[in-house]
Amino acid sequence: MKQIISLTLSLLAFVLATVSCSSNENNGYQGKNYVQLSTTVDPSMTENSTEGITVNLMATSTVENDVTIKLQMVNNDDGVLKLSSDVVTMKAGSKTAQVTISSNQKNLLNEQRTVVLKAAEFSDANMVAQGDLSITVRPNPALPVLTTEQIKLIDGYRAKYGINLNNILGTVNCKVEAKSPTDEVGVYTDAETKTFEGVTVITLSEASTADTPVLKMTDNPLGLTAFLGNWLHKETDENEFWQDVSTAYPHMFKAIGFDKAKETFTATLDGIAINLKDKTISFTSKIKDKYDEDITTVPFSFTYTAWDRWKKMSDEGKSIQTPNGTDESGNVNAWTTQTVKELIGNGITLMPGYFLFKSTIDKDDWGETPSNWVAPKGTIDFGNGNMIYRFALDHETASGYTQFTVTYTFNH
């Protein structure tokens, strides 16, 4: 009898320990099991890219049994991108899974496209998708054609300084490390430190002289186009406050026919001056911020189709109806007419620089300890074949600077 009681108590202890362990893994959470899609790399690629993007699926809670998740790509009817599998399995005892998304290399695009990856169906009825993942696909970059004058300058640098500038022109690979403020993890970024690779198209700027080559990055400058585009979306259309129909923001989106999957965001960077004597690179300059005050920053030039349409409405003197009151239930019950120009003046805007140029970067404007700020510095090493840029940037609702280190490897 003692053996039976002992065995019974042992089994009971095992069951209780198992239940306790399962409960501890999920911290006692009993609600819906939300699944989030994310990636630790740059969620963008050119159409001729041979590197795929690993997408992580993470659930709120550990699953007790194998769960299958069906994935769907929106705005990909012509198959520009492909999945390693459109059905993934989250194994029992786990709360993660992975899938790879890559280019079909069909060379179909003439303009940038955003493909949206969704977790569409679950074999577990308790699972719910929490957000989608947007992948930016750019057409194969057009290589700039050098003019006769530019070729003469390049030959002159080789003759006078013994350097071959052709190694950093055309498509050049880069590696980016971005270190974000801790408070921005889960809001603006998936990880405090992200490392990803990219490709930049570089040409010789018209500002070049016989003794100072000046570079212009015409596509994906400093490897950051998608990263900055993500900041822009988080500040605007993905900002929860901007969804409030009692504000003017959703009515702006309606007026311009906003469609995130069809909007195009691009960037260029000119004025990257190389000092051939000390091998340093100057890549910052002063600009006016939204308050018309001088700040020093990396002077990207942005284009954004949604902003182009909103600005066009302003230039044409157009107006829209905006809310002017709500009832007790929060429904809009009064309207007023406002010019688009007036709305832009009140911050109802989609101008990229309004959100992406905030603090000066030549000194620490945040003054936090520890700080992500680093003095902007660029160097070029013709012997080892690399260019390195270090700098810090922030954005409209940032909680501090994000520190960047961008390393370019010369072509050979």
C-alpha cells in the first residue's frame, strides 16, 4: 500500500510540476495567442537580390501542440517575391517559427513596390495575427553614366594621388549597424542593435573638383532608405493617434487616396567630400529644421509619393472637410473647411523631413547618460578597401539618438 501511495504522490507531483512549468513559461497568460512577424535585418531588397530575408514569427505564448500558420503576400500577384513555404509550423513547446522571403528575379519592376506579408490563417483558433510585415522591393538600380568631365577627374585623382576611385562607384555593398534607444525596441525597431547589409549606387557628384572628389549616393544612401522609411511610417500612418477620425489625419489620407502598399519613398545623398590628404570624409551639413532653425545633420534628399500629392493639393489652393466637434460617443457631429496649406502649417503633413530631421548631430542635444550620440566621422582606406561612416540620428518622437556605423567594401 505504501508503494502505491508513494507512486501516486510521485505522479501527482510530476503533474503539478508540469502544469507549473507550463504556467511559468507563459507567465500565467490565458488570453489570445498573438503572433507577430518581424525581421532583424533591413526589410528591403532590389529585384535582382540573391539574398533572402528571414522572417521571424513569434507568439505570445508557447503552444501545446503543433500549429500551422498560413502566410499570404499582398500586392504580389505577379510573383515578384516568393516564400520558402506559404505554410509554417510552430512546434509544440515553442512559440517561434521562421520563413524566408526572397526575390523571384523576374525583373518586372519599373518602380518601387511594398509587398505586405500577413499571417492569414491558423490551425489554432486561439491564435490571432498582431500586425503585418512590409517588404520594400526596389527595381534593379540604374547605374549612372559618367560624363567625359567626370572621367577626366577620376583619371586625374589616379595620376596625382595614386587612387582608383572606380572601386567605389557603381553598386557598392555596405554593412549597417544600428543601435537604437532601449525605449524604442518594440515600437520603432525589433531589436536594440540591428545589423543588416545593403547595396548603394554611388557616382561622382557634379560638385567634385580636381583635388576633392565628391560622391553622390543615388540609391539607398548609407544603406538606410528602408530604415528611414520605417521611421516615417511609424510616425505617420502607423501612428495610432493618426487613426482617430476626430482628428484631421485620416481625412488627409482619404483626400490623397493613401495606399501604403503603393506609395514610394526614396532617398539620395550628395555632397560627400573626400579629403585625399588625410583620408577623411565630410558628409554632414547645415539645414533648416521644421522650426526654420539651423541644425547639422546628414542632408538626405527625400521623395515620398503621398507627400507629393498632399503638397500638390496645397499648391493648387485646395481645401478639405475636417472634424470640428464630436458627440458624447466620440462621433464627429460638426465639420469645417480648411485649406490644405493651413493644415500643413498646423503639422498635418507627410513631408519626410518634418519627421526625420529633428536634432542636430554635431553635438549631443539629448544629454542622456548613457548616450547613443557619437560625433559624425567618415574615413576612407584605399589600402584596405573600405569606407566607414559613424553618426547618430533621431526622429520626431524618438526617445534618443540611434547610432549608426556603415561600412562600405570596395569593388575589385
